[in-house]
Amino acid sequence: MGIDIKEYLTPPTLLVIFLLVVSLMFVFPVLNMVVLGAILAYGVRPVARKVQSKLKYSSVSILLAMVVILIPLILLVAYIVFELTGMLSGFLATNSYQDINATISSVTSYLPGSFDINSISTTLNSSIREIGSYALNYLVKFAGSLMNITLDLFILVCSVFYFVRDGDRCLAFIRSFVPDDSKDFFDKTVESVKDVLRSIFYGHFLTSVIIGIFAAIGYSLLGYPYGIFLGVITGILQLIPVFGPWPIYWILFFMDIMSGNYPRAVIVLLFGFFLSTIDMYIRPALSSHYADIHPLILLIGFLSGPLVYGIVGFIVGPLILGITYTVLDNYRKEYLMEDA
């Protein structure tokens, strides 16, 4: 029996499709902020509910919960900027160009053949100036796009607030369009989405926090300056696939080798291998409690997400791929296996 498309393409249906397409054109430029707001709302909601148990105004509770969560992030960014400024000031104040020349001389003495130290030093200093010029140009472009960034942040904050307050109503509105025979599939899909969110929040962000704490303690005990700062950077790098903690401890290893501190160089290298190893145990142990998703799916999401959505893609990428996998798995169990 053929399907008559005219039965479905009624004037009301065509109007709805037209309005949805036009609305998507307006929303698409800020869609990443709206999606990120929905994701963050899932993490803000438990805090808002605890605050609301003490207050009777839901809007005030949500705002206080957002402030409680944003304060640590703001302090973290301020701390990183403060430490980087102090390190850069110390680098310039100690006339480090001479230190660079001395380091080049000590390194080239161990290399075969003859090297023009002055040429290498000139090239290195020129590269440093070019990097500084690039950073300055980037800051100028960043200031020029400050209006767009402010708009994105405003949409993000509003999205978080309204998804926390009206998320259940939004979900019920969408569910009302689902046919009765598919509501069970829809409910299972919603639960799977929550499991993916828990897996990303706990399996990846909590892992980076744990690795960062271990790194800060270890680097401080080994006597490195800015040990806590190095731990914070290690935790941030842990969020980025392929990177992890290895750039930090390898840099420290080569710095100790050049300074002649061979015992500490060996210890920091072993400590770095320890950090990389425990990540392989902590991350799966935390993630497997919430969603049974193959690590390759989340890895591809982490790598490809930033290429599509920028820095937001680190969250949106694995989330979309994880949700797609769980929806397909639920569809297979709900319909295909029953028909078989």
C-alpha cells in the first residue's frame, strides 16, 4: 500500500516546517551557546535545588547556584593570568636573553659538528619577538570581537538560567509531540542522555581535577617553583585528548637535564609516567558507572568537536556522538530486536 504524501503535507504542517526552518536560521549562529547552556544547566540544577530548599524563590536560588559554580572558574582564570604575568615579569627582569645564549652554548657543546651559536641565538630571539607580536595581534583581535563574546556569554547565562528553571516544562512540551507508542522509547532516550552527561562530567572533568591535584602535590614536593600552577595546567591539559600531562613533565625533565639536576629529572619522568598511567584506570572507572560507551567514540568527539564548534566542542562533540550512540542502541533494542 503506497503512502500518500499529500495527507501529511497539509497547510498547517507546511507552515510549521517553514517556521522551524526560519527559526533555525536565526538560532544557528548562537546554537552552540544554547546547547552548552542546556548542558551546564544539568550540572547547575542539583546545586539550585539544594539552595532552593533553604529559599522559597526559585529564580534567586538558580542565580545563587550559578554564582557558586562560576566563582571557582573565575578564580581559576584569574589565578592563571596572575601566575603567567608573574612568570613573564620574572623572565624579562632577569635578562633571560643571556640565559638563553648560555643554555644554547651548553646544549651545542654536546652535539656533533659545529654550530653557529650567534646565528642560533639571533634566530631564537627573533622567534620570541614574532611570538610576542602574534600574541599582541591576537589580543587586538580579541578586543575587537569583545562585543560578540559578550553576546555569546549573555546568551549562555540566559540559557543556563531558563533551562534550569523550565527544563522540565521544555522536556514535557517536546514529549507531547511524541506518539503514544514511542513515548517509552523517548523516555529511555532521555535517561540515556542523562547517563552520557554524567559520564562526561564525572569521567572526564573529575579525572582532570584528580590528575591536577596529584600533579600539584608532586611538583611542589619535588621543589619546582610554581608547583600549584603547573598542577593546574596539567589538569587543564588532561581535558584535551592526545595531550594529557606529558607536555609538562617532559619539559621539566629536559630543564633538569640542562641544569644538571639528573636525580630530579629521573624522578619527575617516573612521576609523569605515573600520572599518565593512573588516567587509564581513573577515567574508565568513573565513566563506566554512568554510560557504557566505547572510549573511541568519546575520543573522536573530543578531537572533532573543537573543529566544528570551537572550544565549546570539547563538551558538545563527545556529547553529540555519545547521544547518537545511545539513541541507536535504544532503537536497536526497542524495535529491531523485538521484530527479530
